[in-house]
Amino acid sequence: MIRIKSKKAKPRFIDLVFDGFIYLFFAVFTLMCVFPFYYIFINTISANDLVSRGIVLLLPKGIHFGNYVKILELRALPNAVLVSVARTVLGTALNVLCTSFVAYAVSKKKLWHRKFVYRFFIVTMYFNAGLIPWYLNMRALHLDNTFLAYIIGVVSAFNLILIKTYIESIPESLEESAEIDGAGYLTVFFRLILPLSKPILATVAVFTAVGQWNSFMDTLILIRNSRLYTLQFLLWQYLNQSTAIANAMRDAAAQGGFFDPSAMLTTSSVRMTIAMVVTLPVLFIYPFFQRHFVKGIMIGAIKG
């Protein structure tokens, strides 16, 4: 038997140029996305007097980490971190669990008026009562000024679409075989559907966690107890008071007999350091879930 070796076709010049353009475009785009974070970070660890004069551009100068130490010494910050972590963990867990359960329910043809139930949730994406009715409703339910206000919204219509579509891509034969073995709906959901839906659940969990972590409007509108302030809201307050904070810390250092212009907080150093404190936890979360993003979004968004 004669084997004919196929020769690899040499790439054409126009293809090489096009590929080079694509790589260059995405390299520049990536740099545009990363550079703002890099710029803020090097300004937070550089000498504050140089930062205030706009000298630090590409490389840090006079490296120190005093800004982070001083920001973390602000009052009420540990309690705010605890509240933010609690609302992020609990809120994300409840949202993912409840949304996935509703998605599983509306994916079953046996559900009574399943299309109506599904559209009832989806219509909330397009029609909103507004801020004042929402506040009056939360107040009537006595959820204002309580921790429950942070975690009460447990079903997301957009996430419902993603998870439902993903569940519908799972072969029905798997559920049928489990039902033949005597498994009920809850057993199928917790022991079959959830393990098979890890990619989309991880993706939804990251989106929900980032939303919970970054939210501060509910604190601004509903919360009056300072013990329930989230990190975002507290740092937003500090951000608005950055000039006063910087002046107060400079005065305290001067009264203590220690005044180093390179380490003294300025308005710009306070703002940049606060921005990094808020952003760093989110940046650390993404690498752990990144491998699930493409698979979860593509399968959850395309029915086939």
C-alpha cells in the first residue's frame, strides 16, 4: 500500500500579515486594560510627594507600603470587611442555589404552567418598579437597616436563563436512569444536576460575587447602623473625605515629631490606595474560576 505524504501548505503572506495584525491588536487591547491597574498600583507604593507632582508614570519611585498600612488602620474598617465578606459569601451561595433550583424546575416539562412561571421571572429584566417602590417595599417588610437586606434578592433573571439553558443541554437519559433507580427531584438536583453544572455555576458565582462585593447603593439607601456598613460604602465615604483624612494623618504625624513628605498621605494617594484595596480581592478571585468561564458561558448561552 502506497502512502502519500501530504505536504503542509505554506501560509500565504497575507495570512501572516493578518495574524500579526490580530496579535498586535489584542496585545494593545490587553495593555490598555492592564495599564490602569498597574498605574494605580505603582502610585500607591511610590513616594507620595512624587506622586502628587505627577512624576511617577511607568516605574515606581521611592517604594514603600505605608499607604496600605495607614488605610488599613482607619476606624471601622475590620468590621466593614467582615460585613462585605459575609454578604458576598452568603449572598452568592443563596443566589446560585436558588437560581439554579428555579432553573431546574422551569426546565421540566412536567411543571404546571412552566412557560408562565419562566416568563414571570424573565419579565423582571425589562420592567422595574423603580427605586422608591423598592425602598418602600423593603421598609414595609422591615428589611431596612438589617443584614437581610443584602442577601434577600436570591433569584437573578439573567442567571436563570444561563443556568436553564445549560441544564437543558444535559442528556435527559441521565435523569431518567436516576429516576428509575428511585431518585426524586431533590436527589436528582443535588446529586446529578449541580455536579454536572459546575462550569456555569462557577461563572454565575463569580458574576454574583463581584456584584455583591461592589454594591454600596443598598447600604446608602437602607442602612443607618454603622455596624452594618460594607467595605465599599465605607471606602466610598473615605474617598469623599480623602482630603480631610490626608490632612488629619499629616497633622498627627507632625505632632508626633515625624514628618516624611514621601510617606505622608495626600489626597491622590488616599484615593488610589482605596481603589486598590477595593479591587485587589476581585482580581484574586478571577484566576480560580477562569477555566470555567468559556465553557460555562458558551454552553449556557447557546442551546443545541
